[in-house]
Amino acid sequence: MKTMKESVKVGVVGCGYWGPNLIRNLRQSQDCQLKLICDTSEQRLSHMRRLYPEVATTRSFDDLLNGSDLDAVVIATPVRFHYEMAKACLSRGKHVFIEKPMARTEAEAEELVALAEREGLVVMVGHTFLFSPAVRRMKEIVDAGDIGEVQYISARRLNLGLFQKDINVAWDLAPHDISILLHLLDERPVSVSCQGSSHVTRGIEDVTMMYLTFEKNRCAFIHNSWLDPKKVRLMTVVGSQRMIVYDDTEPLEKLKIYDARVEVPPHYDTFAEFTYSYHYGDAYVPYIKQDEPLKLECQHFLDCIREQCTPIANGRLGLEVVRILEAACESLRQQGASVSLGAVTQWNNGNGNGGNGNGHGNDKGNGHKSGILPALGRGVVAA
């Protein structure tokens, strides 16, 4: 794969719920030529033509593969189409952006990663929250050791709908929180268990609670629901010295740092001398420069194609998220039994042109050698 100096010619398939947002951001980038939009609905395509009259439209996916001269294809369709479409694009030498989750099974995701690496193509997965300025700041705080050792993380992502017909709520909402967890802890989980129930559509869980274990006695909880009256996007990171509360529904103060902890006396001779000490200090709100995560994500995809970089949300991260989701569904089938995820190993993105710590890489193999994700530098995805 050669470094590109000209703008990237892109086609988008899927103009339903999320596709129009991707189209808007790609259209606004100076590094992108949005050439073709594809959807099975003529009504949706008609709306796109009114917004972007200069962009061609089609109802046939084959038009994205044949004679369109595209460098890359963005796939924003239901997950059941991800694997076949991505495989077809990669086989035709086109870079691919796939909305989350990457595929329906670990085997499908593994095949896509192997094909992209063999062909020297970029595969990026739409884990948008990795480009959120609040998540970036939270990662900096955790990596700097400002909250001490991370002890556990809890995440709640709840709302009323949107109900899906082919995936349960864990596959719909949990990928966001799983990708953030992997980003913050920089390691794979040891095991996962999950419980849930179906109330609206038989056989499709609309409420789930996932529990993940990590090394060093760390754990994480993820609560997802399509059956809650209030939209909740809340994550709490508990450290040995301080705690972080991340509320994505807050317009400005998305992060709050609490100087709170429990201290155990280092020495005591009798049980009567043993007392816990509860520390309550100040709380503060760090400054975060606001920017649209999706805009940063789209620009990063274009940058990775143009500069031959490994994406932050690369195919191997997408594969790991699918792997965890599959294990969670196996746990659901076993009434919440713990499912092992195999040996815990440090992450290797498996690509000689991996990131060099700021989201960019080269063909000299100076990529990240450990950790699930290359660090997200401040200047990498700036618009």
C-alpha cells in the first residue's frame, strides 16, 4: 500500500440511522471525495440527492465494487451485512470502514482482519467514543497514574429503544463501553459472564448485565437496556486514590474527578485498633476542548489511508470486541455462567506499519508492540 497524496475517493453503503452522519462528516473533509452513496431505499437516496446533488447514488452494492474507481468504502448497514460487504470490498483492493460491531462472529472478524493484512489495506471499525475528547482526557488521567491503580469500572448505557430485530441490546450498545474499557485498561479480559431478559421481542434480550474480569483483581460491569425511561450514558472508574465519573449526556462537564478513597491502616496489633479511614477530598472538572467525535473519527480514517497508518480503532480491536460479545452470548445461553476468554496476552496489532504511539505509523515496523491500542495523541485526529 502506497502513501496517497491526493484526496481519498469514498463510497458509502447504508443511509438509514447512522449513515447520513458519516456522509455529512466525510463530505465536509477536504481530504475526501465522496463519490457514491448506496442504499436499497429510493426514498432515502432521494433525500441524499437533495442534500448532496453532486454525489452519485445507486441501489446496487455492486456499483461500489465495479467501475466506481473508489479507494475506500464505508459500511453503515445492519451487522448481518458487514462481513459479506467488507470481504467483497477488501477483495477488490478497497480500504474499509465498518460500523460497530465489526461482524456477527469471531470467525468472520478474524477472516476480515487476515484479508486486510494480506492485501495491505486499512480496516477501521466505528468505535466512535475512542475519539471523544472526554475519553481521550480520561485515558490521559488513567495513564498518568492520577487516580492510582484502577480497581473496577462500571458502565451504564440505557434508553428507550431503538429496538433491533437481529441483535440483542448487548450487541447494540455494549461495543461502545467494551471499546472504552479495552482502551483504558490496555489489556484483554480474562472472562466474561452475562445475564439478561427479553420483554418485548422473544429471544432478543432487551436488558443485559455483563461482568468482565481482568488481571490484578480488576473487574468491570456493563449494564445495557432498551427499556429505560431516561437516556443514561454513565461510566465510573474507581482508582485506589481517586475516582472518575464520565457522563456523556452532560453538555460541558462530562468528566468529574473525585478525591475519594478508602484507606486501610498499614499496621495494627488488635482487631480493636483496626479501622477503615474514608477520605473525602475535593472534586474538580478538567477542561476539555469540545469537538465532534465522529468528525475526528472520519478524518482519522482518511489520514490512515493517505499516510499508511494503523487506525486506533483497527480491525484487531474490532475483533476483540466481537470476541467478548460472542462469549457474553454464550454466557447468556448458560444462564450467566462465566466464560473464559483464554490466555491473557498483551495486544499486538499484527501490522508492520502499526501506530507509533500517536496514531500514525510507517512501513518500518515501529508500531506499538504491546497494549491493545496505540495511544491517541492530541494532534492525530485534529480537524
